[in-house]
Amino acid sequence: MTALEARPAQRPSAADTQPSRRRLRLPGGLGALPISVWMLLFFILPFGLVVWYSFGYKPGIYVTHANDILSMDRYGEAASPAFFAIFVRTLKIAVTGTVLCLAIAFPMAYWMAVKLAPKWRGVVLALVLIPYWTNFLVRTIGWQISLTPQGFVSKTLQWANLTDGPLHVLYTSAAVQLGVVYNYLPLMILPLYVALERLDPKLLEASRDLGGTAWNTLWHITVPLSAPGVTAGLLLVFVPLMGDYITPTVLGGASGSMVGQMVAAQFQSAQNWALGAAMAVLLMLAIFGTSAVVGGVLKVTGRVTTAMTSLKLPSKEPS
Amino acid sequence: MNQPQHIRVLVPEALKNSLTRRTFLGGTAALGAAAFLAACSKPSGGGGSSSDGLNIYTWGEYDDPAVLTDFTSAKGPKITLDSYGSNPEMIAKLSAAKGTTGYDICVPTHSSVQQMATGGLLTELDLAKLPNMKNLTAKVVNTPFDPGNKYSVCKDWGSTGYVYDTTVIKRELTSWVDFLDAAQKEASGSFSLLEDQSEVAYTYFWANGIDENTTDPGHIAAYRSFILDKIAPHVQAFESSTNASISSSARTLIHCWNGDARLGILANAEPDRYKWVWPSEGANLWQDNWAIVKGAPHEDAAYEFINYVLDPAVSLKELLYIGYNTGIEGIEEAARKADIKRPDLVFITDDIMKKLVYSQMNSADGTIIGIYDELKAAAGK
Amino acid sequence: MTVAAASARHRRRFRPADTFLTLWGLLGLAFLFFPIVVIVVFSFNSGRTLQSFDGVGMEAYVAALNNPAITNSITVSLITATGTAVVATLLGTSAGIALTRRPGWWAPGLLILLGLVMVTPEIVSAISLLPWFVTLGVDNGLVAFNIGQVRLIIANSLFASAVVTFIVRARMTGMNESLEEAAADLYAPPLRRFTDITLPLIRPAVISGALLAFTLSLDNTVVSSFVSVAGSTPWPVYIFASLKASLRPEIAAMSTLMLVLTLIVLGIAALILRRDPSGSGGGAAGLTSAMVGR
């Protein structure tokens, strides 16, 4: 807003007029060098190795991989009906989980950011953060204990006559769905909260003063303005969910198994690194693909909605 | 960002900041000191090359905890246990890490010993350091799968069968045919298979009168279509360490090994609820062995431990806990004298022994493992 | 004042919706705490297995604290987390500053790379790091990569340093350079500018970044279970391994203790952040905005 802020980053001019003082002029990007080297060594190269393995094959029962003959056959195997079904199942669980998280988190974040008195916000935010700070695995085990057929939840439901017979939810896809929604809920609440908190209450007032109902205010003001938070939340939930390994292992049993476990099995018992690598690459592509598609759809819908519903108000400030 | 904030920042912040910066640095230092102290207070903590430790990579719940603590008090090294559910899992871990796993002892089943030896995963044993080997019966030493005990020493041997919940399954099950049948009917959605690729295959082969070590592609294809079409939708879990499920009555039908069944049944609040079955057609016979991993950081401790458990008194303690025959000469009489519970699950009678067959590693293994992966992918859909 | 009066007016008009929202919020909180409460309750289980509640007592706590495997794994986890926090903070802070103040041709590439690190599933990292560590450590003789602690810190630092970079960058983007320029005009050398002006101003971001790196590392299970070396088993990997064999109440007991530790650390962080006036809202909100403000 001031000229100072608007000026782009420059090296301080004072240094140029210093007489002959030996100044160590380090190249600008030096600070980024350590992390770049680190990532190159421990992320890019290993991942490149994985991609390299995915073009190989398994030469014999007792050898893990070989790359003397390159082919795309492992990708064909990974996309075979048996394994492809797991990709589809994982995608289903991930998409359903993300949507459910959004549905549960939005009213919660709205309540926290808009309806709650400011003095309570810190406390409630801390309460949301505490489960997030608890160990992921331990939280999931908490559900495993609760949902066992001989557990207290099952016994309570039976006593209340809500189910006939012990609870048979554990070790099914439903349990995994519940588990992932639970585990990633804070990751959806937090960005939504931040976005909604930045919402100016005056805008909501203005909307009401102009005769808008609660629904109108919600759909035309609140939701569009919280869009960046929604996008952040969707990404933060969907991406790790697709690769989740722990929740299906703890809650899924045989069914509800997801791609993460499939990839792990290739490395941990089947010793078929080529196939495992191909599956891993396909998983990454699936994540990117879905994010890109959804991102594109949201962007288009956003533009369309804005075009349809926006008003150009006369503005006194420079845009 | 509004105007007043900038001005506020400029003025006395410089003073306030240096104080709080010091607090921040102090806080980090305190945290670092705490972690450092924590590390120092545990002499064997942190580093991978502690001189007084022993890392054992074994099956789940496969040793009496009392025996392990007794070893530590008698000889010194503290023992850490890590577990796996199947031989391929153990082999995969050891071969992927090429000697850097940090494990000293592993427990391969007899059928894997040669493969592991050829793959350079096991150290050749110096039998002079294992004088207690003389206590083992002739049957379990110098075996066809490891002549001269170059790489392995018998830990125990046993067989495979299953348990079922008699309160849910009212009829009597006696064979593998019954097992596969109940899996599709009363126990659907509530039964588990061992995490072992070959064991799962053997249930089909035995039920259909096929040699468990078959390499006939026709048999294997038949197994594949059966297991994927008929059994996969009913599986609830793949589990090798089954005693917890048995003791908590978690499932109706559980594919398991005899010692685990005994542990589970004895720990169950209703000991008669689960019935163990020695299947009538016969079953797999296996021997688990102690072996020393190549690149073991504590080889001497490993030899000491193996020698320690081959002592008849210690071996008896192990047997009374894990419920598997440890192969020591005269162990059966000693166990019965010690009033062992459920000896019928530990000591296999001759008429059952006649029907048991040692598993072998053969050319069909790769296919069997592949079918198992497909089973896991298709399970419980 | 107008806002308060206006919202009072709104409260009267939209009461049913408000009650619904409050109820939803409270139920959501209950949902979030449900398994944690279960774990804490079951930590007082004096039975043999975790699942079957067999009497109340503190035996699990005593057993946990006396179990060398458990205490060792906690130590390993804490050391790894501290190491990760240090590495990630160093790498991330310098990168974040460089990205904001002196971005060059490399900046978009680095941002994409860091973004890629954050969207890579843990399982993919795990399967790529283990063969790599083995190649480096065994085939190439770089013995350092065979040490469990080293492997764990490296593995955890990847995601953590990306997170710290984004947090610091977000914080610095919102800051204009006028202060640093003023210091330069006053003939302060670059290092002094950095330590006396830049660093204190980004202090909340660095603290929240370090904290986040610490807690993320404590939580890391999948990658750790693939690359860990026996004898340096971190806590979550220990639990994961027990999952296959049998879960005991000691695990719930130790988890409750770790939860208390995390709360204490969080409390300290909130206290440090509260004294910083340029954070928005209270300490917790400041932490959140720093976390998510990318």
C-alpha cells in the first residue's frame, strides 16, 4: 500500500556507494543451495532409481530386480484387472473421504471462525490441533479397539438394540472409510478456519443489509471467498489419503486394502521391485491426474460462477 | 497488514526482540540438552552398534519373555525382537538391506534355509561355539535341507491346522475340505488365513489330494481359480501371529499353527470355546531354525543365545510357553512331568505324523507368491 | 462496536442455525477426541492384551517405563525428531529467505520440487530410500548410511524441510524489506542484518516450522519402518510391529505419556508465540496461519 511495499526486492543501494570496503557479494540464491543439494541427493536420485526399476523385470524367484532388458511390461501388469481394482477402490475411498471431510469440516470451521466468540477461538483451535498432534498410528488403533466385535461400542449398540449381533464393521472398507475421514479431518478444518477467519464480517453484514437470506449469504459470499482455503484443504487431504498405508493396515484387514499396501507388499514380501516401482509411479500419476482434473473443474466452475454472479461495482481505489 | 503495525515494529521491537530471541535460542538449547541427556541415560540407546545388545528377527510371540530376561541377567546382552509373518517377508527384508538390517539372529523355516544360504544372507555356523547342540535328537540335526547344520540349528518343529469357534460353527470340522467349506459358509467374513503364501496353497492341495509340493501347472491353475473365486470374498484377514485373535475370540475360523493355537486357547477366557483340528488328510510339517544373519553386529552374543536356549532346562521353559516341540532329547517326558497344559497340541502322535509332509522350495514358488498377491488384492471385496 | 451490535442482531434472527452450528462443532470435537480418550482409558487396562479390558490399574505405565525396548524406541524417536528439526530448520529457513528476497531463475524449479516432495506419498518415499541407502552404504562403502539414526533423520528431513521452507517463505512474503534496507542504509553488514533484523522478524515462522518438523518426525511411520536398522527402532515403528504380533496396554500407556509431552511442547510454543505481536490472533492461531499460510 505504500511505495516502499510496492518496490520489488533490491539489494541495498548503500553498499554500492561504500568506498573500497571488501564486501563479500554472495550470489543471491546461495541460501537455496543446501536444500537443493539435499533434495537432489535424497529425493530426486532415489525417485529416479524407482522409475528406472519400473522399466526392469524380475529375473528369478530369488533376485529382486534386473534392468538389462527394458520394457513397459510392468506397467501393463500393474494395470491388470486384479491390481487395477485396488486402484479404483483406493480412488473411491480417497474421493469419498475427501468429500466427507469437506462436508464435516466446513460447518465446523464456520462455527469456529465466524460464530464463536473470539476468546474461545484459541481454545477450540487448540482442541482441534491436539488430535492432529497425536500419533497417527495410535489414533487409528484407538478406532480398532473401539470397533472390535467384542468392544464397548458393539456392546453398547447391541444393548440399545441398534444392531442385531456384534458389530461387523472392523476389517471392512467401511472401517477404512471412517478411519481416513477421522485421520484427515483436522487437515481440512485448519485451512478452512484460516480462510474463514480472514473473512470480513462487514461483507456478511452488507449482504444481509442488501436483503440476502442466510443461504444466499452462504453460497454467494462465504463459499467463494473461502475458496482458497477449500482448495488447500482438498489437496492436504486427498494427496496423503491416496497413499495412506497405515489406516487400511490397521482397520482394513483383508478387504479395504489400498494401493499403498500393494506397493509395500511388492517390496516387503514378493520381492518384485520392478512391479512395485511401476505401481508406485502409477500411484503418483493417479494423484497428479486426479488433482489436475479436479483443480481444472473447480477453476472452470469458479470462473463460470463468478461471471454469472458478480457485479462490477464502481471502485475508487486503484485495482 | 495495516499501517500502524509497521511503525510499531520499527520502534522498541529491536530491544524486545533480542530478549525473546535469546529465549528462543535458550528454549532450543534446552530441548537439545534434554534429548542429549535422554540419549546418554540409556547406554544402549541410539546407535546401531551397541556392544551389549542382541537383535533377533523372528516370528511373532515365538519366545518366552521370561527366557529372554533370564538370558539378559545370566549373560548380559539386552535383546530386541522384531517380527515378521512369513519367510518371504524376512528374506525380502534381509536381501534388500544387504546386511545392514542390524539383525543378528533370524528364524527361517527349513524350506528357506538353502535359498538364504545361496543368496548370501546367512553366516556359516561355527558349531564349536554351540556345544549344547548335542542335546538335540538325531531327527532334527543333519537334515536333508541343511546337511551338517552349516547354517541353521533347530529351534522347534510343528504342523499346520486350524481352530474354529464352537459356539458359531455347530457341526464338527475334521478336514481341510471342512475348513474350506466352513470358510465359505458359517465363517464367511470372519475367518483368517496365514500370511504365508505356501501355507495358503497347501490348504487347497491337501483338500484335493494333491501333493503339497506339486509343480504341476494344472494343479496350480486350479488352485488359483479356486482361491480367487471361492475363498477371496470371504477372507477377513491375513494373519500369522494368531494367538491374540484366538484368545480374544475375534474370529470364527482361524488358519494357524499348533503352538499358536495352544497359546490362544489357554489365554482365552473360555478355553473350550475354540477347537483345534489336526486335519484328516494330512498337513504341512515344518521346522523352524535359528540362523545367524550375515553382517550380524553381535555375532558372539548370537552364539551365546542359541547355545543358551539349547540347554534342556531352558528349552523346556520355551516349550511350555510357545507350545512347539523344541527337538531336545527327552523333552516330551520332561514336559509331561512338568504338567504341561494341552500336550495334545504340542506332541504330535504317530498316526498324525505319518500323514505330515515336509514343505520344499521348488520352481512353483514364484507362481504361488504371485497368486497370493492376487488373493490379497481380491480379498474381502 | 457496530460489529458486536450487528452480530447480536444476527444472533436473534438466526438462532436455529446457530444452535445447529454449535451442536455440529461440539459433536465434531467429540468425534476428534473419541479414539484419543479410548486410548487414554485403555492405558489403565491391567489385562494382557490391549483390546480386552481386564481391570483397572497403573501396571501398564510401570511396565512401559521398565520395558527397555519401549524406552529405547522413544529415545530414538526423540533424537531423530530433534535432528530432523535442526536439519529442516536450517535448510528450510535459508531456502525460504532466498526464495523471497533473492529469487532467481531457479526459484520456480525449486518451488515445484518442494511441492513434489510434499505430494509424494510416504510409501513411495519409503521404497525409493531403502534401496538408495543400501546402494550408498553397502555398494559404495559410505558407512554413515548404515547407521539407523542417520537414515531416519535424512528420511524425515525431506518433507519437513519443504514444509519449513513454505512457512518461512509465506511469512517473509508478507514482510516488506524496508527494515532490512534501513539497516543496510545504516551500514549494517549482511550478517548483522540477518541476525538482528530478519531472524527476529521471522522468528514465529521459524519456531512453528521447527515445531512442525519435530512433531511430523515423531509421527513418521511408513518411511521409518522401511529404512530403520535394528537397535534404532523409532516409537511408531515399534507400535506398528506390535500390531502384527499383539498389542499390549503398555503401548497405550506410553502413547498417553507422549501425548502429554506433545501438549507441553505445544504449550511452550504457544507461550513463545503469544509474546510476538506480529502474529495474528493468539498463539495457536498464529501457529495455524504460519502453518497453512502458503
